[in-house]
Amino acid sequence: MGYQFKYLEGHEFSKIDLFTDYVNNFYEQKINSTGPSRFIAIMHLNQLYGIFGRKHDLLETRNIYKKDLDKSIFSRVIKSIIPINDKIITLLMYSNIKDDLVKELNSELDMKLNNYYSLVKANVAIASAVTSYARIHMIPFKIDGSCVYSDTDSIFTTKKLKDIFIGNDLGLMKDELKGLVIKEAYFLDIKKIWLSIY
């Protein structure tokens, strides 16, 4: 495509087919079910790569008595304190904080912070690979001069796509407007679009 890159650092990952059976299973459920079952199958398909890209730091919610707040303040990193009533408050506390940060806070501020660690099954390499392949697939649609807006897996274009690109199967574009044409559109922000259709 004519891009030039300056490589700063590289990481090599082994290749393996992780998700073919998973995708085929839930895609089959999606096309052969209705209602909640179809919705659940769609969510399993759409949210898979996002799960792998999620943060390792988590929020823990705990209700405590106000009189015990000092104990938590000096042992945990607190995001927010929400009053429930005169006696009880809810704490949103960070866990899975980088150990280096906890050690630094403990030594610099003479605190006794604890790092409560929960295993988060995430893998940024997998999430990055999925979005990268999606972008590679979308590039030809974006650079032909007719694209006015695009998302990870969709485009708004000023010309009709060839029939070979449209369908309900995996990898094809779906005509969400069922043949209707957009008369006027305002793209306000990511996923915030106002349309006038005829």
C-alpha cells in the first residue's frame, strides 16, 4: 500500500489456530437460533477479542462501616468512596496494581499497601492480531476514495459495493439498510451517527 515503517522493537509470536472451532460453533448457533440464544451467540462472537485485550488491573467493590475507613485507606489504593447511609460506605479499590508501584508508594509514603492479585486471562497479542487483520481487510474499502466513515468492521461509502462483498456469511459486509440509500449523514463521533434515509 506504499506505507514505510521504521522498526523500533519486535516480538515474535508462534502461530496457532486458536478459534476456528469456537467461531464455527457460535456462528452455527447464531444462524440457527432466535431470541436470547441468538443474542448470546452473537455476544460470544463479538466480544472474544475484547476479552483478550482487557486491562489486568481490576476494581474490587466492598461495603464497609465508616468507622473502618482508615484501615482501608492505609492498606489499599482507592478509586472512589460512595456513601450508602450514615454508617456504611462503598469503596471501589484497585487490585492487580504493578508491584513496582506498590513498593514505591510503600517506601516513599511509608505506607503498608497490599496488592490483591486476581488472575486476569488476557493476551494483548491476540487482541492486537485480531484488530490488525480486521484493519488489513478493511484497507481496500477505505482507500478507494468513496469511504466517508469506517469502524472496525463496517464502512459508509458513497458508492455501491460489488455483490461479491455483500452477504450474511462470515467475512462479508451486511447491507444494514436493506437497499435504502442515505440522503444525509452526520458523523459526530465514534459510533455516533445521525442519518437521513430514503
